[in-house]
Amino acid sequence: MAQFLSKTLAPKLRVVEGGSANPAPPSDDELLEAFARGDSQIAELLYDRLAGSVDSTLIRVLGKRDQDHDDLVQAAFEQILLSLAGGRFARACSLKSWAIAITTNVALNAIRRRRSERRFVDRDHDTQQLHVVSHGMDPERAAHLGALRNELARISPATAQVVLLHEVMGCSLAEVSVLTGLSLAAAQSRLVRGRDELRRRLNLSDSGEPS
């Protein structure tokens, strides 16, 4: 497994033969079957399939690409590969959706760790960074998002995951249900509880504005 991880996460150089047609990319099932066989060529294909989803999920959940970004990408891929090796992926969703769910948890754990280390509470700095990556988002809105991320670290991990998947990553309730292993009713109930708790913590009205 360590060798497989190193092949997956190492920088990759490709040799493209001139004049050859690009083959159709393998399906998720084909990738998983090759992974199960221990195919040495599958590491790069898995990385190519999932790298964009991992990268964008970290930025959306954390609000910026920071100095720990590359380490978090590696941590996410380690968790993804370990979950595949352990048979925890039941193929009820796409590999990309599975990667998004795992990366969301990696990012949430990073928020909690930074909060506990008091490296994630510099509101002025965080607001400035959020403003940069949000393409012109006004400072008040950026500050609100920073506060929201901070409060997510205070609620239960299971509830925070559902809120992040639905509200930040844009997953439907049905997708959240599949990704978390919850029933649809349980996912909806957890989402409602999470929203209510965040409103109370942030002192927001039902419209999302400070009360």
C-alpha cells in the first residue's frame, strides 16, 4: 500500500506518442477492478480522475488555497485509497462523489485542528484571504463565511459533514444519504438540526441575516 500511495501522489511526467489517438478513459468500475488486481498503472489514472475534485473541495470548504494545501491533498488521497483498499466504497455513487465526501472530512478535520491550535482564528487575515479567492466578494460576506467555517468546527462531526456536503458542495439530499450511509430521512433531519444550530451560534435569522 505504501508503494501504491507513493506512485499515486508523486509528480507525474507523461510521454505522449505523436499521431496516436487518445483512448477512451476507463470507467469507474474498470478503475476499481484494476485497483483490486494491484495494477501498477492504475495510480496515475486514479489521480487524474480525482485530483480536480479533491483540489476544488479543499478550496471550497476552507475558503482558500493555503500553505497546507498540498499536505491536505496528500492526506485526502491517502484516505481515499485506504477506503478503496478496505472495501468501504460500495459503488453506490461515483468515485468523484466518494472523493468529495472524504476530502470534505479531511478539510473539516483541518479546520478543527487549526482552531484548537489557534491558527485559524485570525479573522482579519482570514477575511482578506477569503476576499481574494472569492473573486470580489464583499468583506462582510467573506467575514460571515469565515465565521461559519469556525462554527462548523464546534458542532458534531457527523452533522458538520452533512451541512458541508449539502450547503457548500451542493450535493442533493439523496447524494448526502448515499455518501454518509444515512437514510434519506436521517440525512434531512441532521441537515435541519445542523442549520438550526449554526443559526443559533451565528445569531442569524431564518433569512440568513444577523438578527
